[in-house]
Amino acid sequence: MKIGTHEFDFSRIYVMGIINVTNDSFYPLSRVKIEDVERKALDMINEGADIIDIGAESTRPGSDPVSPEEEVRRIDLAVRSIRNVSDIPISIDTYRAKTAIAGLQAGADMINDVSGLEFDPEMPKVCADFDVPIVLTHMKGTPKNMQVDPYYEDVLREIHEAFESKIEKAMKNGVKDSKIILDPGIGFGKRLEDNLKIIAHLDKFKSFGKPILIGISRKSMIGKIMPMDVNERLEPTIALNTIAAMKGARIIRVHDVFANVKAMRMVDAIMGV
């Protein structure tokens, strides 16, 4: 899979660094002012990031949306700031087609849609027209209500069926099969037991033959297992990412690039034996 000018063969694990140009994302240290985006991106690149994922609207549980105009403004400025200094692949974390267009026109290379094409019917056409990869995430509900009593009879089966539907929708709208990445959506309308089951059985989704992205970094599920503040969740994040990678994840989305890069190189070494 080509992302921007870079070829990804997924024979190893790729690390996606998170930059949030927001003031309300759940991990305060991930919040970056527009004027600091260039510096933050360069720090992540020097630490070994393979992709930078830029979000301009928090999707934490209970979050309120920003205006579409403000999201576009933030994304445009952030992408252009990074493009001034690097050709690293840039992902835009958005469910809005207009924001996706703005980011891609500014120089981004892929779209990370947390709704999995559910919120904006124009999104698949945008990805097809620009011929860029898209991450299809599974989410039950919306960021505002997704953690209000979510329930599954069989979370693995239901996500598998949802992926089948999302892939079909993407391809019917012109997205190439080779441009699709899947994300089971840890914490997006899931109970603790659902999140644990997804990670433990992530290899069930390898049957789609598509790269799997996982986003576990510092999430609240960690605090439910062992009560701790978000600032204390690095080591558990690395442990969970290691398990996910061994189970088939090929992109891990993280706040702490350097620590996770080192861990993933060890996983690569084991997987390559």
C-alpha cells in the first residue's frame, strides 16, 4: 500500500503518532497549538514515527463536536505546517468529507474516519476521487453517546459483519480494495470486556486480508483494569500494543512514539524469526 510517497508493505509494524489540535482531547499532553505543530511533528519523526495522524475535533466519550469551519481551519493549518518540513505520510482524523478534502488538498495522504463511513455519505467518494487509503473504524453510536450502556451479543461477530458492510460501501463508491485499513474501534462504544476480547482475538479480523490499525494508547480501559491517571498509562499501553501486534495489528496509533517504536521493533524481531 502506498501512502503519500511512501510504500508500506506491512511486513513490520508501523507507528502512527497522534497530534490533536484541540483543547479537549482526553490526554492533555496530546493537545498541540497550531503554532507548535511543526515542532511536535519533527519530534515524532525523529522518534521514529511512520505516520502522523492529525485530529481537530475530540472524539473522546461525551465530547461535543466543533464547527465544520473550525475543523477545516485547524486541519489546513496543521497539515501545511508539517508539509513545510517533511514528506512523512499524514492522516486526517475526521468523519466529515469537507474536512477530508481540505486536509488532502493541503498535502495529507490518508483519511482516518472514526465513523467508518456512517456519518457523511460523501466521504467514500472523496477517498475514491483522491485515491487515498481510508481507515474504516467500528463505532457504535456517536462520540457523544457511544459509552452510554453499549451492549453486544457477540462483539467479534458484530464487528466482523460491520466491516463486511463498510468494505462493500467503500468499494461500491469507488474506493479501491487495496486502499482499505480496518480499525475495530477500541473504546468506541465498547465495554471493558468487549475491548479485551477484541485485543485477545484481533487475529479474527485478519481474514479480510487488510491492514489492521489499533488505537489503545492511554485509553480509559486501562484505568478500569488498574486504577490510574491517564498520565500513568504508558507501560500498560505498550503491553496492550505488543499483544495487539502479535495478534495481527500492523499500525498502532499512539501518543508516545519513541517508547512504542522501541517496543514494536522487538515485536518485529520475534515475528520475523
